[in-house]
Amino acid sequence: MNIFLIPTILAPDTQTSVLSPQIVEVITKVDIFFAEDIRTARRFISSLKVGRVIDELTFHELNKDTPQDQTLAQLKKLKADAGIISEAGCPGIADPGAVAVGFAHQLGYKVRPLVGPSSILLALMASGFNGQSFTFHGYLPIEKAAKVKAIKSLEQTAKSKSQTQIFMETPYRNNQMLDDVLQNLGAETLLCIAANITAEDELIRTLPVKEWKKQKPDLHKKPTIFLIL
């Protein structure tokens, strides 16, 4: 039994430029999908124009609120290959699909990762930062004091270990996050902002904090990865 990890696009209308032919090939033959958001997954498959009748496919919801025993039971019932589709980017990377992948290994299924875009790795590649030692922290605390403490701690770790520190924020809070970062990092600390990766208006740039303060970008509702070193 194969469990295919199917990457999806990061920006609208980029299917032909960022997805490998292997993804299309797999989607033409797999009928069962585990998806973080079923509506998004259905739209994604339809956008590939591979001739699949969406209503003939089976979708299982797999998000952070999905009971793990439910996912395990669904995997145990599989009689054919299945795919795991992330909301954006690669399944299992900062993504609830990792739960299904773990169960797939327990059940002896073959896990097949497919090549596709990961905003975290693309941002790291383009940052000019240490790509041998890095940590992805996901979302920082929402509460102001805890967030500021986390930002300063990441800076200290970056400096003491020469280790790239990577994090993200909910897109509608990006500008607030940027303000907090610029207010609490040292002037010479390097900050890379990677926003709308793979889109036509993609922004990926590394500058010292003091330079970002002079040219602060508008990141509102733009999926963004922040990196510091």
C-alpha cells in the first residue's frame, strides 16, 4: 500500500511552474485523499485539469482537530493507495499530515514523498543564512510579553550558535509581528523576510534590522516566513 505525500501550490495559478509531473501522475490514479481542508483539496485537484470527477473521489478530513483514532481507523480500512494533501506546500512539514504519516509507518504502508514547494525550505534557501544548522519554531506566542521574550531568545540562540531561527505568523497579524521583531532585535541582527513565495509579487530579502526600519514592507494577509541570524 502506498501513501503519497502530495505537495500543493503556495501561490494561486502556479501549478505549471512549481509542481512536478509526478504529482499530476499520482493524482490521476489515486482515489482516496486525506486533506487538511477538503474544499481546498477538491479545488486543487480540479485546477490540475486531469479529468478526475471530483464527486467520485473520497476525501477524509485531517486537520489539527481531527481525532487521531479516527485517522488511524480510516488508514486501517484502506484497500488501495491514498494521498495526503496539505493546505499549502508539503504534507508533514508544519502540517497535521504528519499524524497520518506516522500511522502509515506503523501499519507497514510505503510512504512516498513527492517533490514540491515548501515555503520554509525555499525561504531558508534564499535567505543566505546557515542552511546546516537551523530551527523552525512555527508560530510564536500571541501574548505580547511572551512573544517579545521569544523573539529575544531566538536572537540570542542565533548569535550564540550561528543557527538560523525560522518562524511564521498568521497572515493577518504579519504587520504586528514585523513591528515586534523590529522593535526587539538588535540593529545589526540580520532579518530575512520571505513573503508570497513563488507568486509574481514575491518578496525575499535579507537586511540588518536597522535597514528594515527604513523600508518596512506591508505584509498584511501575505503568507510570510521570518528568519533571523
